[in-house]
Amino acid sequence: MSVAFLLSGRLGPEPAGRDADGAHEDLVAALEAAQALARQGIVPDAVAGQGTGEVTSAVIAGVLTPTEARTVLTARSEALGAAALGAEAAGAGDATSAVVRVSRLVVELLVDEHDELVLEGDHAEEQLTVAGSRDALAWLAGRIRDAGGACVPLDGCAPWRPEVTVAVRAAVRAVLASVPLRAPRLPLLSATTGGLLATSAQAQASLVAQAGSPRRWREVQRALLVGGVDGVVELPPVTGLRTLARRSMPGVRAHAVGDHVAVERCALDLVRRPAARGVFAA
């Protein structure tokens, strides 16, 4: 089989201020899962990430070392945390919601009507995310309900305000300027660009632009299919990428690994299948 590893991550700072610690824990858990899969004979032919998962995917692809990735995650977290404190002091309450059962066109038209809403992600057919102020999201929920859909509040808030995006990108850019990034040693796909990152410069640009850019996960899934991927494994933290793959990638075997039992089950399913012949296969 041609197998891709999928990685998600955190939207923004947590109320407890432990976003950096949490992101570091996610990084360690994902790398440990990748090592456990390798011991079972499962190595990726491609890797794709979104959110802080883009940083972890860069490690798996050889662009960053784990130590460099932790530095990037810390800089990102500190910038987000400072921005969140500033927003709270100004009385701004921001959030992110999933919008389901309505088309992207409807969502885009509604988002364009309100200056405190942004399209945060396109994950699957009639499954998007929108970030903005809580008041704006409450307004959107009513309009989406009238259109036959629903808004589901999510934990955390993606950075969407211009001043926050600028601060986070500047912090990540400063860290990456001192890091000797390497070219990806296997196909690396980014939700920021919706496609392949072939060079270290492209990987750097994507990591910087990740804050404030819509997540183009539906395009990533399409690119994986075109590349011949027929098996995907979601590494920790498991947030639902496997479920999206089952919905949007027909015929693809989809797994998520969070413990040794899941690793063994995944290995039994994927290792015994025919050798890969896709574009991404070695």
C-alpha cells in the first residue's frame, strides 16, 4: 500500500496557558506513534499536516529536528498567548465553529457580510470551520440554521485577527531564520497551501503562513488520492482526520493510532496489503 501519515493540532492558546506544553506533548506522542508503526513495518510514503500538526509533519519529513520543532511551537504559543491576553483585556471574545450541512458558497457569502468572521478551514464537502468574535459567530449560527445547516462550537480559537496573525507569523519567521531547514525527504503536504512542499523554502513559507491562513484540508485529501495513497494513519492528537478520510477518500483504508492496540490493529490491516504503485510510493 501507499500510506500517508496525517497530523492535526491545536487551534490556539488554551485558557490554562499550557498551549506550548500541550503542543510539545502532541509532538512527542506523534513521533512515538510513528516509531511504533515503523517497528511494525509501516513507514509513510507521504505526510500531511494542519495547524500545529504541520510542524510535526515537517519533523517526520526531515525538514525540522524535534528540538527545532519545539522551538517553533514555543514561539508560536508565546505569540498567541500574548495576543490572547491583549484581546481579553480589550474585552474581545473570539472562538471557532464548525459549519456543517451547507455549501462553501453559502458560508463564504455569509462570512463576507460580517467583518468579524473569516473562513478558517475547508475540510470536506459541507464541512467547514469559521473563526471570529463570539457575537459574530452567534449571528452566523442563526443564518446557517435558517439555511438548513448547523454551527458547532469548537474548543480553542484559531488566530484570525490581523494583529494576531502578524505577531504569530513574525515570531515563527524569526525562529525559522536561525534554523537550517532541509528539503523534505518524502512528499510533504500542507493544509496551508493545499498541496506539496518540495523545497525547504516552500516548507518555511508554509510554516510561517500557517497562522491566519485557511486550512485547505479537502485539497490535501484530493492530492493524496491523485498521488495514489490508499491507506492513511492519523497520528496523535487524534482529532477526526481519519473520519474525514473515510468520508472524502473512497476506497482508502483509514486508521487512527493513540495506543499500542491501535498500532497493532493498523499494522494487521495495512502491512498485509499489496505493494504500493502510486506516485508517492518509494
